[in-house]
Amino acid sequence: MRRTSSLVPLPGTEPAEPPAVAPRRETLRTEFPFELPRGYVDGSGTVHRDGVMRLATARDELVPLRDDRVRENPPYLTVVLLSRVVTRIGTVLDVHPGVVEDLFASDLAFLQDMYRRINSEGHTRASVVCPECEHRFAVDLAGGRLGES
């Protein structure tokens, strides 16, 4: 019988390499909640104000360019594009161009600005200055209740 030192491992019994530490995964925020200034009024008269917009993909920006409504009327691009990236308004889960067409102008402008901010700048915060005291602070344009920032 062969004796081995407990300090020298037998061939093939070497300890395995320690498991590699997985690199820390970076998370990317892809959905942004919002609250419309006025709200979408559905066919039954219910007002829907809160919603969610997701980041746009290249496809979201390319597909509407093939839409005949956009070809005939280039400003309609906004309607088609927003209908692709707004995933919910209140309990309305099917946000199609007809829903976006029925938004009040102030809500459409709000969503256009939010789209630009999250897809160009990556956030919905804006730096503002109080006109009275000149205090600088950030506000989240994605919505929230009055007094919250």
C-alpha cells in the first residue's frame, strides 16, 4: 500500500480552480412611468393619466417610415412612434395610433418631450431654477404628484 503525504495531492485529485467571480451585471432601465398632464379620455369617459413608456429600438424608429400615413403626412410619425413605445395609459394596454390621436395636445407634447429625454439623454430629469429665490433643483418630468420631485 502506498502512502502519500496529505500535503501532496495525488495526480488527478488537484483542487479545482476557484470559480471565477462573475462580473457585476449592469442593469439598464428600459421602462419609465409617467403621469399625463390632462389624461386620455376613453370612449366611456374614463380619464387615464398614469402610464409607461419604454425605450425605443432602432426598429421602432424605422418601421413607421414605411407606414403610408407617415409617407403622406410626415408629422404623423410622432403618432405612430409613440404608439409603439407607450405600453400603457391607465388601464389601456393596447395603445395604438387611434389612442395617441385622441390625446390632448398638451399630453402629446408631454410624451414627445419624454420620448426625446429618455431616448436621447437617458433620463427624465430636468434641471430647473426657481424664478424667485434662484434655487437650482431637478424635477422628474415623467410624472409624479405635485410637490414631489
